[in-house]
Amino acid sequence: MQEDPFDCIYRNVPSGHHVSQPVPNCTNCNAKRFQYENPTFCCMGGKVKIVTPYVPDEMRRLYTSQDPDAKYFQDNIRVNWNLMPLWIMNLK
């Protein structure tokens, strides 16, 4: 009989699984928590505030629209971000 070439992959796969118990969300930031996780892990007990930064309307449009200029931006976004340090150096 031929040896299974994937035997090395499946050799250490557990035979069973464990489902953790549901835990209430964080009372400060409403983050989903896991069983046995430190209760202050997500936001340090309310000391850290996660704020969504303001995105200008034009930038939001470039990311979400299907206009020709927005499509061009989306298709070339990596080039634009790679050129940004050069633009900043030229501003100084």
C-alpha cells in the first residue's frame, strides 16, 4: 500500500475540539471577550478610548465610489502610498 503524502500534515490533528463558554462583552468598550481572557485586556478597563479618525469626504469618495477617478485611485493605491514619502520630502 502506498504511503499518504499528507500523513505528516494530519499526524498531530486533535481528535476532538473544545468550545469555550460564552462571556459577556466588555462593559466599557463592548468588545467581544473570550473565556479566561483578562477583563481589562481590550481597553484597560476604560482607560483606552478607540476613536474613529475623521476621513474627509473626498478621501472617502475615492475609496468607495466607482467613478473613473476613484477607480484609478483604487487601482493605483499602492503606487500612491509608495510615492508619499517623496512628496513629503519635497514639501520640506
